[in-house]
Amino acid sequence: MSVFNTVAQAPADVIFSLTAGYKADKHPQKINVGVGAFRTDELKPYVLPVVKKADTILFNNADLDHEYLPIAGEPSYTRAATKLILGDNSPAIAQGRTGAVQTISGTGANHTGAAFLAAHFKGSGKVYISNPTWANHRNIFASLGFDVQEYPYWHPATKSLDYEGMINTIREAPSGSIFILHPCAHNPTGVDPTQEQWKGIADAMREKNQFTFFDCAYQGFASGDLDKDAWAVRYFVEQGFELFVAQSFAKNFGLYGERAGNLTFVCKTPEDTKRVLSQFEKLQRSEISNPPAYGSRIVDIVLNDPALYAEWKENLKYMSSRIIDMRQKLYQHLVDLKTPGTWNHIVDQIGMFSFTGLKAPQVKVMIEKYHIYLTDNGRISMAGLSNSNVEYFARAVDDVVRNVQV
Amino acid sequence: MLSTIARAAQQPSRMASRAFVSTWSSVPQGPPDAILGVTEAFKRDADPKKMNLGVGAYRDDNGKPYVLEAVKKAEAILLEQNLDKEYAGITGVPDFTKAAAKLAYGDESPVLSNLAITQSISGTGALNIGANFFSTFYPHAKNIYVPNPTWGNHNAIFSRAGLKVEKYGYFDKSTNGLNINAMLEDIKNAPKNSIVLLHACAHNPTGVDPTQEQWNEIAQVVKDQGHFPFFDMAYQGFASGDCTKDAYALRKFVADGHQVVLSQSFAKNMGLYGERAGSFSIVCADADEKSRVESQLKILIRPMYSNPPIHGARLVNTVLNTPELKQLWLDEVKTMAERIISMRTKLRNHLEADFGSKKNWEHVTNQIGMFCYSGMTPEQVDKIKDDWHVYLTRDGRISMAGVSSGNVKYLAEAIHNVTKD
């Protein structure tokens, strides 16, 4: 009798299943607006030209081998990644109270930060994630024993930020709760707080001594401007917060499967920073020993070379501009069709995703009738739209809004 | 710009100027990694004759890291193919895991069709997935028996996952060989249905492997007690130079009808260390169980890192699935293993013939794989570092990869001198 005969079939991952459904579909007009990976206007995956250059540089570098990276990752990489998010002139960096550990992309950064908190953070035991948030957030923290709660975020009536609701929850949560904040290009809604709202959020976090854990998967991708997208994180640092920032290079470098990520931590003192790093290393050693080299080497080369860095910023602008262009076009089509409801949220929202406001029954029809694949919560990845399919998409939305009861 | 930074550095942040309690004030300093500490001390040493025998990474006869030709060729092929960098699935690059499974279990192995398998972050990641899988799903007491001694990280990985780590006798200090009786006895006495960790070949840190006959005995005792074999294979091909020979124990257990799990690493045998290429597999009863088990592996992996890094897996895949490259690789692995074996032979000869050591050095050539448990005491290890600038871990473990034809005689002299009394 097999030892595993009582192991139950687990439900399939929603997003990967969606893609599988799309792949199996033979309909000529099918659209995949499910998974958050950038696509060109020809709907092809996009390897950034600067990344291709880096691939070749790495290949031609006779001095490179495949030796183990240090446990916490390659310092030239982690330092560059930390500078990218905190700013070249960050006083926290100058004061020696920042550190980082290289991770397996953004998920790894979330997980490693969470694992550290589970072991060392003396708090309420609660983690607050936005309602809604990236599907994986809940599991990352729940699997480590945290009591996962939600803070209001998406306001369905106004299709914008429920600022009051969010602030109230921060204030009402027990002190020492961990809050997962998206500094830009909120996933899945695309709704970001304004700078004034961030100030209010910071005040509330400080009042109740909550712990700030930023999850930054889209720096540069949101507005096209790296510094602008990092504003919230830098503001909190300037305000003296201790915090974590999970960073991903999956989207902004198009490195998805190479798994390049970083967890930056900002402490109060260099002494704290040293001890905290040592505990991150202990954790990392018992889970992966040391991080994967290849993806980080690409980022390392680009961030540390002025010419390549400039080229990267151009590539980023191209990606964010295409997204913004699709938003404008979708919005325009819906306006032209006189689709019931308000649609300016499509152009007000930012980043790869848009929360259309479509509900599950409408999504079902989108999939079954129109062969358009999106998640139940009405989230679409703008990258799945192109000049050749955006009108078809708009017409489908128009149909389900008019004709499908919710 | 500089003055701005200097000014900022002098102004404490608003928070810092008020009395505060740091969130991390009670976080203790973590222990320094034993092996890294050896390398760090080695780096600080200016002596021209210094030797680093701590590193568990292969070095060529010039003491340099070795990038395999097969891997270089695979890199050229990949660059040429202009692949995208899209996410692999949660369980990784499918052609990679298929090839890894065949390499371990045998091309024609009957268990391949019902094997649940996932790509992992090299061997450490595979062990971690396995540990968590057992912790969640093993229907008996979550005790895992590991050999005494074993790789330092085993304890950390298994404990973190919530398994209770126990030891079985293994290394015999008096012979510097295997204490087979203690091993069989301890496995026999372990509570029924315990998990037993077995190093498939090239035991780390001792280099002491059971013979094939001894493996047969071990397999019998494990079966009698209903224990669950958890194989850790980090050196296939690297031990004897022959991938099939090195997989004997794993395949014997499978042939005997054991249900096994396997952690596989391509760090050493493909020299892919930092690319983190590995896999974790579970032999399942049937297709349905394979499907259920894989679905649960995905649930474990998704909140840890979503999906694994593609580069290393693509390299392994290209090598294993391109016949000329596979043959080239097999030859290179053999060469690496043979270089290690020749260093063992030379070391022993120098000790016996050139320095007339009265001690028994048979174990140097009996042991196999990258590591040699020399038998040196901690005090002798300190002395060989201080007087001879030879660096190794205090358990007396020598990484033979750090030995070359240029320094093996010096090493013999050093070892002889610290052990002769």
C-alpha cells in the first residue's frame, strides 16, 4: 500500500490553468489577458534588446564560471538593486543601515521576508493584504503560520482606492501587524494611492506601529519612470520607517523565468542590519543554500553600466508606453460603443493590470463565447491586448455588460 | 553629490532623533557558516603555499574552477536558439525533469511512467521540497534518520520543515571506513516506518560508501522495518566516473520494490553550482497517485518561489538530450572523477613512501568522491592551518578537489608532520 495513497488532488493554480485553457483553445480570435507577462503588439514574448546584449556579454566573458554565489547573493547585484529602489543618494544607504538578500524573483523575496518575520518579528501574528491583491500573497503568509487579514483597497462603486477604509483598518488593526503595500502598479487593480494618500498611510502605519512590507514588482513599468515609481518606498524611508521591500526583475527586465529578485531591508542601525543579514543568510542556507546566478548577472551588468542602463530605461519606456497606448485605445472603443457604465478607470489605472469591474458571470461569457481568457475577478493584463484585437475585446466587454446579469 | 550624501549621513533621521526601540533589537547574530569561514581565513592568508581544502567545488589540476566543455557548447546552442525567458511551469522545464529522471533511475526504468517529479533549486531545494512534503503528508511519525556524520545542512533543512532528525551509526573512526554493523543495527532499531536518508554515492563528508553487497543488506533491513528511503544523490557520475555504477543503490532499492524519493543535484557533475539545477522525484503507485502527488508538490512550491530558474535546467536539458554533448559530458565527468582518484593515490603514496608515515592511509584511496575524512583531529587541523597554511574544516574533511599534482606532495608532508606523533 503506497504511503501516499491518502494524498488528495489539489486544485490547479488558477492563473496557470487559465493559460492552459487558452493554449488548448483553437479559436482564431482567442485572447489571453490572464497572465501578467508583457507581450509586443504582435502578442509575442519580449526579450528586451538590452537583455539580449547582456546574454551575449555573459556568453563571451571568458572569466565567468558557474561557481556558487555567496549565500545572500552577489553583492554587486544586491547593492545595485537596493540603490535602484531606495535611490542613489539614499541617506539610509549612506548610513549603512540597509541590506539585501538575493531571492528567487518576487515570490522568493516575499517568501524569504515572510519567513524571516515568522521567525524574528514579535508582532500581532497578523498580516494584512489588500482586498484584492495578487493571488499568491495569501498563501505565502498563511503557509508560514500568519493569520492573514485584508484591508479595504478597491472601491467597486468609484472604481478607485477606498482610502478611508484602508486608513481605518491600519488604525484598527492590532499594533505590530504586518501590512503588505504595493508601492506602484497595484496588482490586480492598477489603482495606486496619490502622494498625499501615501503620507496619510504612513502616518497611520506609524501611529499604530505597524510593520511595512512593500512588494514592488513593477518599478519602472508603472509610469515608465524608475524614480517616480519608487516614490512611496523612498518617502517611508525618509520618514524613518524600518521596512522590507520585495523586488522583482521579472517584468521590468522581462526576466520572468530567470527568477531575478531581491529583498531589501532598511533597519535603524548598522548593527541591526548586520545581525538581520546574518539571520537571513541562515534562513536562505536552509532553503536554497544560495540563489540562481544567471538572471542576476544580467541585471548586474545592466544596472552597473551607464550605457546599458540608459538602454534599459528606453526599453522600459517602450513597454510602459505600449501598455498606456492599449489603455487609451480600449477606453476609446468603449466610449465609442457607448458601453454602459464609466470607463475612465481604464486610463486612470496604472501598470500591467486593469480591474475592469466585470463580474464572474460576465467573465464566464467572455471565456466561453468570446474565447477571451481572464480571471474571475475581472482583472485583465493590458499586455494581452494589441492593435489587432482591442476592438474585438471592447465589443465583447460591451456585450457582456449589456446582456449578462450579475 | 558627495556633499549631499555626507550631509545626509550626519543628519539622523527624524525617527532616530527620538527615543526608539528597534524592531530588530533582539535578533541575535547568526552563526558563521563553518565552510565559508574556512575560505575566508584562506583568503586572508598571504603564504604562497596555502591550500584551500574546504571548498566543495571541483577544481582542475591548476586549482581553477572548471566549466565543462559540454556546458560551454550547450551555452552556445542556447544563445543561438534565441529562446524567450517566459516562466517555466511550477514543476519546471519538462524536458529537463524527464532527462534527469532517466539519468537517475535508468532509461528503461518501469517507475518512470508513474514518477512525480519537479525541478528544484539544486540539491538543497530538492531536499527542502522533500522535507516539506513529508512533513505535510507522511502518514507515520515524522522522524528522519540521517547518517552520523552527514552534510551539515541536512539537519537544518529537515528541522526547519518540522521533521525530527535522528542519527544512525555510519562512520567508524577506528577504521576510517563504514561501520556497517552499527548502521544496520540502528536502522533495524529505528521505530517502524521511519524515514531513512541515504547518500546514494560519494558520502558527504566522509567519502565512505557501502559496497554493493552492503547496499543489498541495507535494502533488506529498510524493507523489513517498513522504512521509507529518501535518497540524496549529489554526485552521480562524480563518484566512480560511471553514472550507472553510481546509481546502483537507488536502482537496487527500486528494483526491490521500495517506494523511494530522490533529491538530485547537477551542481557538481555538470559544474553548474550557482545555476541551481536539481530535481526532486517521488516514485508513485500509479498514474492517479502521480497526479495527486504532483498537484500537492505544486501547492508547496508556489508560495516559496512560484517556478524555478530556467537557465541551468536548459543547459542540463541540452547536454542530456544532444547525443554528442551527452557523450562529451560522460567523458568529462569520468575525467573529473579520475583526477580525484589519482590525487588520492598520489597522496597516499607520498605519505607512505616519501614520508614513511606509520599511520594507516588506506582510507584515502578506499573513500570515494570529492571528500576524504582524513582522520585528523581538530587540534591537528588547527596545526596544519597555522604551521602549513592548509585549510580544511575541523572535522578533518579534505576536499580532494583542492588537491593538484603541484601541491599533493606538500600536502602529504603537512599531514605527515601534524599526525606523526
